[in-house]
Amino acid sequence: MLSSRINDPYPLLPGWLDELAGPTLERIADDLSELLTRHPGARRTLIHLSVIENTLRYKDRAAAHRLPIGVLQGALTQLEAIGFAGRSTGLTILRLRLMQALLRHGATAAPGHAPLQAC
């Protein structure tokens, strides 16, 4: 079983939401929902953010930890592309958690960016 995970093309990043209190997860879900509701068709276009919204809306931290790294990286790319610029506490926390998870994995921050480096 373990050997099949090593070569998995969709690696997971468990723990990327650890230590966040329930109300904080709700805030992230609420802010994400507000963003996606504000723009018609956003859920179809911003599919990675929509997946995270649905996962958090159902308060399923275990499911969020099973999201492949590609979904997390896509969500970060989408947050960067829409330029929310820290106007939302929940989205700022989400962005930071996504960046931390990707940094731990050694993935890139967004297309066109160099890989994230630890200081």
C-alpha cells in the first residue's frame, strides 16, 4: 500500500488545516462562499476553489486533507489570479495555509513562479 502512494501522481498534503479552530474554518468557508457567489459562473470557472469551499462547507477536515496537491496548488493559483489582495481574513488564512503546505512539499507557488524556498 505504501509503495503505491510513493509513485502517486496526485500526492496528498495531510495536515494543511491542522491547528485551525472550527470557527476559523467556518470563516474561511464563508469568505470563500461569498467570493464565489459574488461572481456569476465562478464555481464553474474556479473549480479548485469550489472544491475547497464544498469540502469546508461540510466541515470535513479529513476530506480536505485528502485533496491532492494539484487541487491545493490550483486553488492558490486561482486566489492569486483573482487578486483578492487580503481583503478577507478567511481568504488570507486560506492563502497562507496553501502556501505553507506547498512550501513543505516543494511545489511552486503559482505558474511562472520559481519554487518556494524555505528561509
